[in-house]
Amino acid sequence: MQSVIIGKNQAGQRLDKFLHKYLPNADTGFLYKMLRKKNITLNGKKAAGSEKLEEGDCVDVFFSQETFEKFTGRPVSVGRPALAGRPAMAGRQNPAGKRVSLTSEYEKSYRLLKGIQVLYEDDDFLFLNKPAGILTQKAKPQDYSLNEWMIGYLLQGNAGLAEELHTFRPSVCNRLDRNTSGIVLCGKSLAGLQFLSRHIRERSLRKFYHTICVGELREAARIQGYLCKDGKTNKVSVSGQGKKDDGRQDFPGKRMFRGQEHGRESARDYIETGYVPLGVKEGYTYLEVELITGKPHQIRAHLASMGHPLIGDFKYGEEKSNRRMKREFGLQHQLLHACRIVFPEIASGVGAILSRRTFTAPEPELFLDIKASLEL
């Protein structure tokens, strides 16, 4: 038998969802069969799987050691019940049969990725300043990303986290393009993840970016349109663009159109972007942009559709300007920096400490050098 005491990062989820993490090689039908036969119990009683777990609950798994290792994919140490959601597990086997530490990937990412800055940390949250050139999350299994770096950072001086990773993993909550720098919000606890995810989904966080674009923009504006993505080129286009002064959107979030390919209908997503010029000089504008909706490539495509592409943006930008920036500054990616996040009023509970707070990430050195050279 193996037992696990539910900790705060396992509490609040359904028992069946926890079991999928605890026994990742077991399918849903098998898990429900084990619950019916009382081979898996909750607090010593038969469970249906739909129960919401609470901190301090005890889940008992009445498997042989061989069966347990089969469904976890890792060896198990026989002994007293694990506490605080930390099952007594040592690692996993790779296809060659060699023992692989669960934490090795995170520790290697922490060693290899440089220049990441911690902006804020408490028991539930970790806010990071990501340099350009680093993925927020993996695109391929062999990638190293900020998400792995973040877990590697948390493992430093916290040996207990290594065992807890089998049933809960801290995670980034918002994504930036590889070559966009700036603030990334991470949840260290389940409550922290749920809080950030909810506020990002509800768009109650205000997100601001700094950039330099081609051309001169002298007045603040809020622009809107529809964005459509071409899956083959991973490029988006903007249509139906206009300006507005009265705040929120006044037409539907999606519109359907008849696509060229095979006559199938596709969706165009409503987008809204605000901007304020911070400096204008000889054909360039230093902008602060507010991402009101949040779609991939939104800022880059939206400004480009107005004739004001970001400097260094080889996907949506102006070739002549990009060649100059590459030649003079070595800039080979869009100059876009997530500079500031503003939290709404939060009365109580997890996240109350963030109420009405503003977090800023300093612009990278290359950004500062280009801005100074252009006298912006």
C-alpha cells in the first residue's frame, strides 16, 4: 500500500484529476475500477472520484509495489506515508532503462539560461523579467524554456519540492514570444496559479509594452479590428480596422468568414490595442502600448497594418528600417518589451497582497542603446 497526505497544492481539485497526476500511466477506466473495488480509498472510505480534495486528506492506493511502479513509471520507497502531498518517489526510467532524476531538466535549464531577473516573489507568486531569445514554454521536447528555469530556481534550497513535482508543478501563466522581453507571471502554488489564470482570462490585469515603431505617431489612440491567423505561415493579418475613444468593444468578439481554401469558414478574433507616444524623432516613434485583448502577434500585426511596424520585426516589418537596425545595432528581432502590469483592486484572499500594485520590468540594454541613439 502507498499513502499520500494531500497538501495545499493538491487541495481544491477533484480526486480523479489528482489520481491522473499521481498515476500518470493509468487510464481513466482503470482508475474508476480501482475506486469501485476500494483499491483506492479516500480517508479510509470508498470514493467516487468526484470528491474535492482538502488539505490533510489521505489517499491510500492498495497496489503491489510492482503494480504501483508500472502506473507511476518510477520506483517507490517503502515506508511511512508521505506528507503534504509528497509521495515517496525517487525518479523515473528512460527508454534505455537508466534512472533519470525528475529534477535534472529543471536544474540544467537553471544553469544554462542566463539573464533572467526576479522582479517579485512570495509564497504564491513569482514574477520574472525574461530576456529576448528565451522561450516562455517549450516548443519542442528538447527545448529549454523560462518555465523549466523557473522550477529549477524554486528547487534551489527547497528539496521537498522535488517530490511534490509528481502531483503539482509551478507554471508560467502568461506567454511572451521568444524574442519579446519583459514580465512573465508565474504561480508557485495551486492557489497562485488559479488566481493569475482567472485574472488573465477575465482581462482584469492591465498589460503595457514599450516599443519603437517606424513612422511618426503624435496622438494617443485606441484601435480595433479583426485578426486572422494563417496556420501555414504562422502569420496573422488584421482587417476592419478603426479607432474609438469610448473604451470597450462594441461589436462581437468573433466573426465568421468564408475562407478561400476549400470554402471552409474560419474565425476572425476581435482585437483592441491602445497606444501613447512617448517620443517622436525623424521617422521613428517610441510607444507605450496597452494590450487590451491578448492575441498572438497582436501588437506587431496591428501596428504594421497601420503602416507603423516595429523596428527589427522581420515578419511584419519594413525591410529598409530592419536592415539599418541590424547593421547599426545588431538588432535581429522585434524590439518589444512587456514593461508593466497593473493589478486591479483585490479585497481579500490569495492575491490580496497584489491589490492595485504595479510591477515594472526595466528595458533591456539593447533597447536603451537604440532609444538613445535615435534620441527618443
